Amino acid sequence: MNNDITVVQTLGVVVLGMGTVFAVLVLLWALIIAESKILEAMENNKKAAKAPTTATPAPSAPVAKPAPTAKGSCGGVMLHDVPDRTAAMIMAIVADELKTPLNELRFISIKEVK
């Protein structure tokens, strides 16, 4: 019994193995593309179903837009008999004591207690 494999047979096995691997990769690629298309279509159907079918009437009175805030700020603060400089120092001291960045704190109002 001679179990020697020739070079041609070895190349045939290599080509068959590599071909199988690439065929499976192409199949997986096609399945991923098909799944993404299906999910995209389902998402578009959800959006279309949520969209109102009738036009909403315009508001009768114009709505005032709030003043733009600085990036990272949490809105305005109401000052009651406190100068701006004093309020700024109070906010800075509170932020320092809490070891929290000032833009993560929200001050609603500052009032001097007499």
C-alpha cells in the first residue's frame, strides 16, 4: 500500500478547502446584507406608521423660544437682590466644595438671606 499523495492531489485539496471557506464567507455576507435591508424596511414602516396622517394646525399664538444657553450649561438662574459677581462666586464655591464641574450643577435661584 502506497499512501503517498501527489502534488496535484494536494493542490486540489487546498483549492477545495479555500473554495469552501470563501463560499461560506460570501453566503454570510449575503445574509448580513439581506438582514440589514429587512431591518431598514421594518424601521421605515415604523416611522411611517408613527407619522400623523393629518396635518397639525399651527399654534395660534407664537411660542417664545428660550434664550440660547452656553454649551454644557443647565439654563438660567434667578437672582433676588444679589449682584451677578456675588452669584458667580457663590456658584464657583459650591462647585468647588462639591468637587463637581460647574456645568453639571443647576442653580434655580439665589437669594440673599438677611
